[in-house]
Amino acid sequence: MKKYIINLIGATLAVLFLFSLVWPSTILAAGPMAVNLLSANNFTILAETGITNTGGHTISIIGNIGSSPITAAAMNTVFCSEMNGTIYGVDAAYVGSGIQTCYAGNPPLANKTFVDNGVLDMEAAYLDATSRIAPDGIELYAGNIGGQIFTPGLYKWSTDVSIPTSVTLSGGANDVWIFQIAGDLNVASSGSLPTGVKVILFGGAQAANVFWQVGGVTGATLGTYATFNGNILTAKQIIIQTGVNFSGRALAQTQVTLDANLILFPTILSTSSGSHQGTITVIKNVINDNGGTKKVADFPLFISGTPVISGETNGFRAPADGYLVSEASSSNYSRTFSGDCDFEGQVNLATGDNKVCYITNNDIAPVVVAPIVQAAPLPTLAVSPVAPVITTYSMPPTTVVNYPTILTTTVVNSFVNDPDPIVPNLGFEPIDLMLLGLGFESHNLALLDSGVTWEVDSDVSSDENVSLDLAILVGIFSLALVGLIVIFKRHLA
């Protein structure tokens, strides 16, 4: 009996051992339990007050987008040509570019129900993320997490969180990160994708397992040309600025704003065979022909924010557009992309593709600045003072013209209208005659202007003024007197 029991135990252990060889083992994840997105998991972008494309129509969205309860017209700036997925709305108001082949609205009612439920589950997921307790870190780095490395866990801030430089999430493919942010999330801007701020996934970490819960009054702002990984759940808006590459989900309880972005449904990166549908290999070449000393290892390489090694083949989920090959650049080296990458390092991957991208860095020759030669001082020239030019007019003594008390109109006009009454001719009247009763006042021509001596021409003189027609005056006076006598006699008669 004892021998039977021993044999039974041995057989059982053998069976258990065989099962352990063939039965898949469960890999426990580090960090908290993932946030359950429920039906919101079906969307790359969800919003309640609209999805806006503010730039040119150069965005590329892989996955579904939707907005509820606002009318689908609030998504008109996102065109079907930019979609690799479906736009879901609550009505039939979506117009877009005039092509609506990517749009699913109401009717039928099922489309409205689909996006309505997605928004409700998005709100529930937000509450789930905010309710997690026992954080692994509180108020770390005073909210400035640029340059830091985070292992799987729950992290909490009561303030804004800023990412001015790249941050790394280091963990396995099943690990989870939750960032509880009571304020806003701000990622710094840059001038290009290769130099942009990145949320780097290291060690197999996946964007689908990263959750950024943002409760601030603005929401989340991803600066220009950033590379961002993870699911963003905000109480307000999500602003994705120009040129951002985003792998994850943008789930906003107000609006989502886009501008020339690549939005990817969370992808899985793996180097093991059978778990991907395409590969990308990055090969680095460094040229030092101008005194440079850097090597390949001095330029860390990334594919969509995930570190890779030069010459190694990396598996990616396909089909997908816009994987970004980048590096930690140096200001003393130029950079050129070639092979299957475009000039910015982007590469598209179809099922079965094996793409190879080359990055060549060439050291830049130092700029030689010629010494500044001090010019000899100019000789000092003696400058003699220039005497003022004085113009002297030679004139005869001032002629004073005294007019008689009684002047005829003819004589006055003859004097005033003379064609050349004064020397020099400065455009002024030669004399200011004032009519006093029946005659004119005498004037001294020398007193007309204290700065100019006036001279009466020879044709305007006292002789001319004396040569009055006294006969005419006497005749007029005589006729007037005769008329008065006649009138007086008639009156007496």
C-alpha cells in the first residue's frame, strides 16, 4: 500500500512537470492595475465638445475618433483624407472636405450609441484613474519631471507637471504606469521632431499601459514636435501642437485640438519573432573629417521614442504610418537621413516590410574668424572758420516823401501800382498809405521795416506828387460852389 502511494505521488509530480513545460505561464505585471477604458478603448481620440484641426490638412490618424454630445459639425476640420479609421458622430451634420466616406453618424442610431457609450466609459475611466490610492511617489521633483526615469508605479502631484526635457519610462511589456496630476500637463516645444521632447519607452514598455490623468483647468498641452506615449485622460482639453507624434489615446472631456500631427493607436514594439508584422533597422554612420571625435555610441537612437541600437532589427506592428527614427543630436555634427526614412526620419511600415534607415553624422568644420585689424587713425585736418557771407546793397540816402493833406485817387494809384517802386524788391508793398478823411497821412519810407532800407525810384518822387492837376481840383470846387449858389437863390425865390 505504501509503495502504491509513493508511485501515485511520483506520477502526479511527473504530470505536473509536463504541464509546466507546455502550459503558458502567467507573467505578473509590475505597477498598479491598468485603468479599464471599457468601450473607450475603441477610439484613438474622444471628445465631448469637438475635435479641431487648426493647421493644414496634413495630420494622419490611425484609429477611430468621435465626439458626443456635440454635433458632428464640430469635427468638420478633420478630413477623411487624414483618417485611417472612422469618424463617429451623433447626427448627420459632418461635412468635412465634402467627402464623408469615413463618417458614421446618426442615422443609424447604432453609430450615435457607439460614440455615446465611448464617452461615458471615458468619464468612468477618468474617475477610475483619479481614485487610485497608495502612490509610489508624491510631488516628485516639484512637478518638473524632465530628464527623470520612472519605473512602473502610481505617481501623484497636486500641482502642474511639466516635461521640459525627455523623460523615460523603464519597464516590461506588461508593466503599468499611472500619473495622477491635479493641475495641467505641459510638454515643452521644440523646432523639429529629432530635437523634440520625448516620453521614452524603455525595456519593452508599451504606450497602451501608460495613463496620464490630468485634472487642471486647461488640461494637457503637448508642445511642438514632441513625441508622446500613453493614454491621456483629461477633465478639460487636450492641445496637440504642430508636428507632435502621439502614440496612445487622447480622451478629453472638452475638446481636442490637432495641428499637422501623427496620431497612432497604441502599438507594440517587440524584438521577438512572431509578435510583429514588420521590422525597422537603424544603421548609424559617423564621419570625423574636421577634427571631430564622437563615435556611434555617442548618439543614442530611438524609434518613436523607444531606444534602439544601431544595426539591430526591431519588430513593429504593421501596417502603420509615421514611425519616427531620431537620435540625441550634437550641435557640432550635421545629420542626414537616407534609406527607407524620409528627410525627417519618418518611415511607413506595411505588413511584411523590413525597412532600413541610415543616419549619417558629419562633424562640422570650425568657423575661422579673421582677426580684427585696427585701422590707422585718420590725420586731423585743420579747418579754418568760414566767414559769413554778407551781401551789401548800395543805396542812395533814404528819400522821405511827404504827401500833401489832400491827394487825388489818380495820384495814389499811380504810386501804389508802380511796376518797380522799391529796391530790392522783396515782395512787400512799398508804402502803407492810410486814408484819413479826404486825404493821406505823410509817411517816412525808411521806417517801414527795421531790417530793410527802402528807396523810392526816380519815377516815384515828391516832384511827381507836387505835379497835381490843381486846375481840375479848382474846377470841381468851382462847379460845386456854383451849384450851391443856384440852389440857394431858388430857395430865396
